[in-house]
Amino acid sequence: MRSGITRRWVQGNLLVTLLLLALIEGMFLYNTVRGYYDGVEQSMYQRFSSISGQLKVYGGDTARRTAASRSLALRRMVEQFADKDKYEFMLLDGSGGVIASTSGTSAEGIIIPDDFEEAQTDPDGYGSAVYTTSNGELVLSVCCLVPYPAEEIVAMRLVTSLTLVVRRAGSACLLSALAALAALGFTVASGLYFVRGIVVPLGQVERAAADIARGELDIRLPEHDPPRDELDRLRGSINRMAQGLAETEQMKNEFISSVSHELRTPLTSIRGWVETLEALDDPGDDNYRKGLAIIRSETGRLYNMVEELLDFSRLQNGGIRMQCRPLDLVAELTDALLFCEPRILQEGLELNYAEPEDMIPVYADPDRLRQVFINVLDNAIKYSAPGGRITVKLWAGEYKAFVEIIDQGRGIPPEDLGSVKGKFFKGRNAVRGSGIGLALVDSIMAALDGTLDLRSTLGRGTVVTLGLPIYHKL
């Protein structure tokens, strides 16, 4: 994981950063070199403007004398040029040939056409060229046409070395390269720090998930309260998942233990009575008939328990399809109460139920609905003491019908109330049973688009409310 995320970061963000830095560096260098070049060129233009201004004062009676005066003045300027260490000042004829130069060497016949030809076509009379001399020096040449007649002198040229400009540009390049490297180093360091801040926690999550997959459910990741970021929330989710799996595993183990005990008790009873019956010689003996009745009862109990387990498993896996049809909820509830009434009376309990006169139509599976009623009533019977009362109410609202089953039994501890509908859960007040009765009821009600609500007061009893949508014909 670490190499994958880091590699993707290098290929993505770092590559973009490099390209961006290269673009910025290129633009900076171009603007810097161009700025130096333009500065030198502009200073040369200003020098030409000054010279042209001086030529205005040379006038006279005739145009010939005026041209001669300007020619003489220009030659004198060449001789007296003060910035020989910076520039070379040349005078050019009509063909671009050098007439005079501050270098003092005869340069006749030497033509550098680029700047001269450009000046001849330029509206302002200026032209420039960058070239390398015979000794390898890079120079800038700027040519300006003489604005007034000056005999054979047609143009002026200033030539300056670009060595200093190149040196300054090189220094700027070096500084900008160092700045770019520093920026890149900072980007890499901060990026790796950021990536590490993601990779390390994700590595912890990966290892924790692998440990959980191996069944080590006591794994807990460090987290902050409140969470600082998405990774903290992810660690918290992993911790809650591990906690939930651990609790489910514990409930499953308790469930297996409970079911094993529940199965062993009737099996032990059946085995004991089978051995007793084998020892009896007279089939008409009262103990013989009593033993058969107990075996039949315990076998039925085992059958019901196994059926409940199978039903719950099929519901969880989607293996049961509801055979729904329009039903009268009053008739279905009354039928379930008639089935449970003998046992209610046998346990010394009182049943309080007023059957509504009008039918209440619902759309449900009759077998599963009966299973729901019997499961809830069975819990009410198991957790009620002799002399208690079980009250059943049925009424219809505008859109839903409700069945309320109220007992006066032990009640459910507040800390268990939110978990009693979970699979495998058996509370501290639990009695015999598989521990999936309410989970099965909740699953069936959900499949019927119904609801299951519980209210309980410890030591005073429990109220179970079942809600089903009322059926309206289309």
C-alpha cells in the first residue's frame, strides 16, 4: 500500500509540480533575460535621441552648409565619445558601410546588414541585431537613421557587449534554479509528510483488518475524540466494527451454549424415560403412559426449537418467501389467542382481550403472522409469574393497525432494551429458549412492512406493539 500511494503521488502531484516549476522557471528566465536586453536597448535608443536633438542646432544659410555642419558635428561626436568603455559608436553611409568609429580602426567595407536594413524599413528609423563577433563575443547592435541630412552620413550605430547581461542573466538563472530546487524540496518534504500521514494510518487499518479477518477481534486502533479527520473516523469505524463483531461472536457462543443446553435438557428427559419404559413389563402401567406423554411433549419442544432456528436462518438468507394475501387481523389474532389460551390458564395467568366487532384488513402471510403472535405471547407467558395478567389490545388507525401485548412479568433491564431484538441475544433475565424469538419476530415484521416496538419497566412488565399497514383495495 505504501509504495502504491507514494508511487501514485510521485506520478501525479510531484510530476505536476515539476512541470509547473519548469514553466514558472522558464517564464522567469525569459522575462529576466528579456528585461536585461530591453534595458540595454532602451538606453541605446535614449542615446540616439540625445544625439538627434543635438543635430537640430546645426543650421545655416544653405542646406549644403547645414548638411556639412551636421556631418562635421557627428564626426566630432565620434572622436569625443565619452562612453567608449560601454559602447562603440559608428557612422554609416548609404550602403551600410562604416565611415567612422570610436575604435579608431578603418572599418570601411564592413557591413552588418541586419540592423541597418531593419532601420531603413522601420517607421521610426530604428533597427537592432544580436550577433557574435569573430572573437566569439556576443554583442547588441542598434542602428538609427540620421533624421537630418549630413552629407554621406546616413545612419548611426551603437554596439555594446552583452557579456555583462549574460553574466547577470546567468546569476539570475542560478538564483532562480536554487529557488526552484528549494521549492521542489519543500514540496517533496511536505508531500511525503502528508502522504506518510495517510499511509501510516491506512497501514494500521490494513493490518487491523487482516487481524480481524483472522478472528482477532480485540484489535483496537488509536483514535481521537472528537475525530480530527476522515482517517480518525475510519479508525473509529474499524474499532466499532471490531467491537460489534466481538459482541456478536460472544452472543453467538452464548447462543450455542444456550441452544446446546436447551437441546440437552429434553434429550436427557427423553433418554431417561426411554430407559424407564424399557424396564417396564406392563404397557398399561400409568408410568408407561406418563413417559410416552413426556417424550411426546419434549419431542414437540425440540421440533419447535429446530423449526424456529431454521426459520430464522431462512429469513436471514432470504430463503423464505412470504405468501401474502388479504387477511382479517382480528380473526388471525383471535385464532392465535385461542391456541395459547390453554397454556396461559395452565400457568395461572389471566388473559384480558376484547375482540373488536369490525374486521381490520391487512395484507400478510397468515402462517408467519401467526408465528409472530405466538412468539410474542410465548415470551409474555414465560416471563410472567402465576397470578399475573396478559392484556391484548387491537385497534386500527388511518393507515396502520396495531396489536399491543402487555404482560406484568419481570420486564427488561434498560441496558438490554436496545439489544433484545438482536440475533443470539439473551438478557440477564432470560429463561429457557433459543434466544432468537424476538429477532425472528423482528425479521418477519420487517418482511411484512410492519414494525416491532418494545417498552419495558424492570419488575413491572413489558409492552410489545406490532404495527401492520392496513390493506386498501385498489
